[in-house]
Amino acid sequence: PRRYPAGFVYIFLGLYYATGRGGDVRLAQYLFTGLYLVHLLLVFRVYCRTNKVPPYVFFFMCCASYRIHSIFVLRLFNDTVAMAILFLAVNLFLEERWSWGCLIFSLAVSVKMNILLFAPGLLFLLLLRFGLLGCIPKLCICALLQVLLGLPFLLVNPVGYLSRSFDLGRQFQFKWTVNWRFLPEEVFQHRAFHAALLLAHLAGLGLFALHRWHSRSRESILSLLKDPAQRKPPSPPFFSAGLGGRRGMRPAASCVCRLNACAQIVFVLFSSNFLGVCCSRSLHYQFYVWYFHTLPYLLWCTPTAKLAHMPKVLLLGVIELCWNTYPSTACSSLSLHACHGLVLLQLWLGTAEPPAPLDAQPARRPAPLPKKVR
């Protein structure tokens, strides 16, 4: 049987008794509706702090996804609880409350293990902000909460609890996969395929950590292990702006869009999670909530020309269509991978450093005027 970490047990045990031992389904749906509204408020607060996404995109986030509404209000999945807690942690990170943020992040992990997809990005941010020695207490907070929540189970059967609650090697059923339907089932279940996806995930994280998350530093990535006070001052982070920028901006060849601290935190966390989703061994329908509310940021965090907004909206629509195709087909799975690839491509290209400007040629001094002949 499937097992979940201790946080899931406590939260859903409370829901079980609050709904008359699971008999009052309508009350449970009302509670999850309230959770959905709180989740949206937390998401909106993140987007308002970063100021990257145009306002009309929030309509698609709120009203245009039947699948998300079903996952929250009809299906009552624990994925929704975990993601709501995760966005609370992101808000705390944006407020520079790192200890509380790590505590809430660990609480989200105790509800659903998919939150660990954000962990590489969080580790990078902790090292960037505190260095190795300063990072260790934050990691201890995460570990200590897991021990405290799981203590009743660890005292009885520690091996069983750890192996089943955090089962990284469990097999997924082929009939529920959304992203790998075009593969034969024997390939889908093969260990070599799983190992290849893991290697691709690690390679993607390494490339983004070296060339996108850390590329603006004047030192190597090993400098993250130092105390921040001992590092060289980093160059200001930025995203290169494309053609057709905002009115009044300089030409694209020299235009730079400054990336504030909040946007940097969100970019690292969201891209870390998205890389994990792209390399997932299987995506089930409820897993859509893992990254749905991060997609607008990933698409609009790079400078966008006026005419480029429609392709991004179209990309959101095709992803939504893929997730609403039941049962999934080879075409819907391939389309989903194509959309993920396009998102990754525009992230990679849109956050690259612009070429160094050519040194301006010294202006020639004007030739002296000839003296008037007397």
C-alpha cells in the first residue's frame, strides 16, 4: 500500500474528523475551496513582489484551468496542500525570513515528497545567502522538523517509515502517465530509462546552476562555500532584453533588465522545480498542480516583445489541453514535452548574459578653424 510522510497523516487525519469521519464530503470541498483561495493569494503575492508578469495573465491562472479546479475542489488531493504550504515558504523567503521559510518548506515536504524538486534551488539560495557554515543551521531546521513529525512512526518502525514515506524508487502505473504515453510500457518501466532521466535532471540542474543561477558572479561556483563577507562583490544580476522592449528603453543591443532580489529567488526555485517536472519518470493528472502556478512566471520572467505575448499564451493553452486529454495519447504526451522544451529554451536563451558592448571609439577632436586672414 502507498505511504505518505507524517505531515500528510496529521493534516488528513484532522480533515477526517472535521468531516465526520469522512462522511461530509461537501464540507471537505468547502475547506479545499478555502485552501484554493489562500493558495491563490500566496501566489499573487509572489508575482506582485517580482513584478514580471502582465496582469491579464492572472485571468488564465484563476479561471482558465478546469484541471486545477478539479484537483483542488473535487479530488481533494494532498498535492494541493503541499503546494499551498510551499508558496507560504516562498513568501517567507522573499521577506528574508529564511529560518521560518525552511521550517515551512520542510512542513510541505512532510505532506508530499514532490516539494523536494525545489530543494536544489533552495540549497543554492542558502549557500548564496549564508555560505556553507551559515547554511548548515537552516538545513538542520528542515531535518529536525522531519524527525519531530515522524517521531511516533520512527520509534515503532524507522526502516519501514523511511523506506515507504520517502520511496524514491517506487514504480508508477503506465495507465496514468501523462508525459510518457508514446513509449512502450516495458521501456517506461525499465530501470535504464529511469537512470537516464535522473542523469538528465542532474545535468540540467548543473547547467542552470553554473550558467544561469551563478553566471553573474566574478568567482567560481565554489565561492558559494565561502562566507558571503569574504566574496568579491557580484555584478548586478540581469536578464537581457529582447527586441521590442518597453517604451522609452534603449535599443536591444545595449538594453539590460535588472533582476531584483525577489525575482532571483523565485527564478531559482521555480526553474529548479520545472527541471524536475521535465525529467519526471511519470506525471499523473494531479501532478499538474506541481508547476501550473509557476508557468506564467517562467514564461514572462524574461523580457518580452509586444508581439511575443500571444505565443506564450498559446503555449499555456496547449499545456492545458495536454493535461485535459483523458486518457492521455501519444500525441498529447509528445505535445507536452514539446511545450516543456520550448519553455526551457526561452528560459535558457532569455536569461543569457548579453554580449559585452564594444568599447566606444574615442571621438575625433574637430579640426581647428582656419584663422581669418587680416
